Amino acid sequence: MEISASLVALQLVTGIALGAVYALLAIGLSLIFGMLTVVNFAHGAFFMVGGFVGLYFMGLTGNFWFSLVLTPLVVGALGLVVERFLVRPLYGRGIDYPLLLTFGLSWVLIEAMRVLFGIEGLPSSTPAELRGSVDLGFGFFPKYRLFLIFATAVVVLALWLFLEKTRYGLIVRAGSRDGEICKVLGVDVARVWLMVFGIGTAIAGLSGVLAAPTRAVNPEMGIPVLAESFVVTVVGGMGSLPGAVVAGLLVGIVFSMTSLFAPEFAELSIFVLMAVVLLVRPQGFFGKAGLMG
Amino acid sequence: MTSSGMSSRGMTGGLRAAVEAVRRHRVAAVLLFLLVFPLLMPYQALAINILIFGLFAVGFNLLFGYTGLLSFGHAAFLGVGSYLTGIGMVHMGLPWGLALALGVACAGLAGLVIGYLAIRTRGIYFSMVTLALAQIVYYAFYKAERWTGGENGLRGIQVPGFELAGFRFDFLDPTTKYYVILAFVAAALWFVSRVLASPFGAVIEAVRENEKRAAACGYDVARTKLLVFVLSALICGLAGALRALHLSVVPIDSLHYLLSGQAVMMCLLGGMGTFFGPFVGAGVFLTLEDVMTTLTSHWMAVVGAVFMVFVLYFPAGLWGSLLRQVDRRLERAG
């Protein structure tokens, strides 16, 4: 196959679109970690639940936009229940316990989707408004993937405004700096943590519904995604939102470029990237060195 | 009154002596149990599975239970042990004993490389990084189809019958297979017990309890961690090598992080940081899976839920909780 400049450019945009989903996933993971120091091992499972719930609502209403709004709410509500009744009793008992619990939870969620929707998964399709492709000047590019990039930008912007410009955001940032002081100042930290866990899982659900048209929706779809979002988080730096975005895009680009030049190594490449980052800069691009000891 | 008091004191005395004996001769006690274990199980294949996964969990426990490092990448070592044993026999024509040694050695080497990278991080990071690094091994073996059979797994590992000390061992007979594998497990358990009882064993527990203090006492924490990581990988590699001989195939799932998660689950269900706990955990996990699959195809939900209950309410695990109960009783008796 002849590799032309325009093909490389197209593949670059494909990588950015893929990276957008990675960035979203890592943002959800980072948000929860930054605040609660909990690694959500069920993050991939929440992503998968988002994919299923999204397709379910789409089938029910025939409206993609409706599903796009409703799915994160449903998955976020599930996250609220999980934090309140399963994760909360584990605070103060060591960082490994919430991680172990959410790993067990991911098994339950996978089976729950198998029971509800069958083991085959659901067929997914691109919403009618976003079918077809656009001419980017160097080639035609699927509309839906451009939409992915756009949607991620909107979410990132909204989250940034929320964290930087609102009172709640201020409390969240203060809480992740020093929860103890926040408590002393009269902030109900437990409620803030609940909310953050809810937002984090809602974003996982949103990335699930966004990714659904680009991949097969089945109960196992979250399993590799969890490992990939760990790569993004480690590369970007745990708990850092800019890190999540930059590393997400980088991982997406590395993946799509390797699939162009050396397809056998595509899956491998992003993990090797992480190994290199670990060697050179163990705390990740934007990570605080303190976290790593 | 007096007589019942006397008899209860006699009972605690007996209990104390028994507990003391089991603690002192832990390897012998575990082996005694494992020797009669197949008689208690409905069929030998399950007993062999529990034996192998028990050893896998023991290797994992060395790192998680005793050193306090939660690795989510130990499937890599089980898988490398399995695959290299299989490759040694199928592609290189090695006798099974040599292939087994190759598998274990390569698992140790994988442990050295992954461990070297992973111990640069700590806490939650360590879990994520080991998981991701182990996925490198997964994809590498997945793609190296010529050697590993790719998605279909590696097939055709046959252990011929052999003669030793005048006895003929037929590996196709499940009971013989169980006891041959048990011989390797016994050696590994003795080795682990020696490590734990050595001064080095005290250092790794010191690292778990307080890393900074261990460093302040002059111990090289990073090297200690790396050494435990490699030892742990060797044990898990042996479990993998034995599994290849047992199954005569190596499924690609052997390398997947879900299997690492199973080691975590078994270790916690049984009791992390206890010598026998991993076997209890492996036994409960695999028996639960075995029973559940006959009742429902959704056994993962049941196992996942049981695991969550343990994390929330019994973090010491079955065996660990039992040990605590016994200790408490002895303490109360004075």
C-alpha cells in the first residue's frame, strides 16, 4: 500500500478522534482519583454499561441526542449508589480496598449486562444526522468521528468551567488538595465525594454511548478499555485533567499511526509508550512527583 | 464447675498445642492436607486445578500479602511459565522436565523486567502499571502466532509416561498426575516457607508495615521489592508450567489481566498474608465456579458479589478470620 501524506493526515485525525474517547475515559478516572484517591477498576464496566444503556435508549426513542443526555444521568446515578453503599464504607481502610471492591463490581456489572441484553451484545449504528463524511481538504473523513472530537472538547470545556468558575468546583478543588481542612471549614466532604464519583462514572457512561457507534457493543467491551485508560492516566499523570487530555490524544495518535505503519504492533504500541514514560518520567507528563513517592 | 473448668482448660491446652504444631510445621501441615485432598473432591481435574491455582495464589500472596504490593499483572508470569514450557516441548522438542525449567526461568526473567519498571511506582499506581505492563506480554504472545498459536492457544503438549526409582508414572492417570504435580508444589511451598522464615522474610514484612522505617533501618527497599517480585514471578511461573502439563494446551487467556484478578480474588478470599490462605481461596473460588456453572451461566456475578462481600466485611478472608478467632480464644484463655 502506498502511504501518502494525505493518508497520514487522515490517520492523524482518526487518532485524535480515538484519543478523544481515551481522554474522556481518563478524565473520569482522574477526577475520581484526584478527589477520593480511589482507582475505579469498574471504570471500563461503567463505560460498557454506558454503551448498552445508550443503545437501549436509542432503540426506545429513536433519538441519539436524547440518549446522549439520558445515558450519563443513568450511569452517574448508578455510580452514586455504588459510592454511597459500597465504596464509602471502605474509606480510611487503605487504598487497596476500594480498588478490589470495584474489581469485583466490574464482574457483577458485566454479568448484569449479559443477563439484561444477552451475551452477543447489541448492533450499533451511527445516528442518521452524523452519517457520511466531510471533505477535510486532504481527504474524506467520517462525520461521526469529527463529532467525537467536538463532543469531547465540549465536555472538557464544561468540566473546566465547572471546576474553575463555580462554587462547587472550588470545593472540589479544595477537597482534593486537603480534605481534612475542608471538613474543618464546614464543608460536607462526604457529599462532595459522592458527587465527584457520580460525575466520574457519568463521564465513563458518556464515553460509552459516544464510542458505541464506532465499535462492537458487548459485555466484554470494557475489559481492554480499562487497561487502555490506565495507560492514558499513567502517561498523563494521575489526577491531572490536562494530563488526561494530552495523554489521551497522544495515545490515540500513537495507536492509529502504528496501525497504519505496523498494524501487528498497534495494540502493543500504547503499552510500550507507557513503559517508556515510566522509565523517563515515572509520575507522567503532568503528575505530581509526590504521588509516586 | 471445677471439672468443666478443668476440661475447658484441657481443651484450650490441646488447641494451643495443635495450633503451635501447625504453625511450626506449616509446610508439613499443608502437605498432609494436600495429600488427602483429592479424596475429598468430586473429581481429580478440579483437585489439580485447585492445587495449581493455589500455588499461583501463594506466589501472588508473597507479594501482596507479605510485602503489601498489589500487582494486577501476575497472569503474565503464569502465562509465560505455561507458554515457554509448551514452546520448549512442542517447538524445541525438550523433555518435559527441561521445558518446565525453561518456563520457570523465563517467568522469573519477565518478573525481573516488569518488576524493574513497576517498583518505580507505588500504591495504586503499582497496580495500574503492573496491569498495563502485563498486557504487553499478552499482546506480544497473541501476535506471535507462529510460536504461540495466537488466539487458538498453544496445543499438543504431551507428557509421556516416565519411570522413576523403579515406579512407572502414567501422566494420563489423573491421580498420578495430581501427585506428580504435588511433588513440585511441595518443593515450592518449602522454598516459600524458608524465604518467609529467613531474615529476608522479616525485611519484606517490615517493608509492608512501614517502608520509610525499613529504609531508615538501612534496608534497600527497592532491591527488596524487586527480589520479592522475581521470587513471586518464579512461583507463579511454576504454577503456569504445571498448568501447561496438566491441560496439554495453553489458552491465550492465561496471560490476560482477568486471570491476575483471579489471583487477587483467591488470595483475599482465603486470607492474604497467611500461609495456607491462598489454597483455601483457590479451593473456594474454583469450587464455587464449578458448582455455579452447573446452575447458571452467570457465575461471574455470583463470584464477583461474594468477593465484594469479603472486601467489605471479611477482609481477612476465610482462613485469616479463622486464625484470628483461634488466636482470640487462646488469648482469652490466657
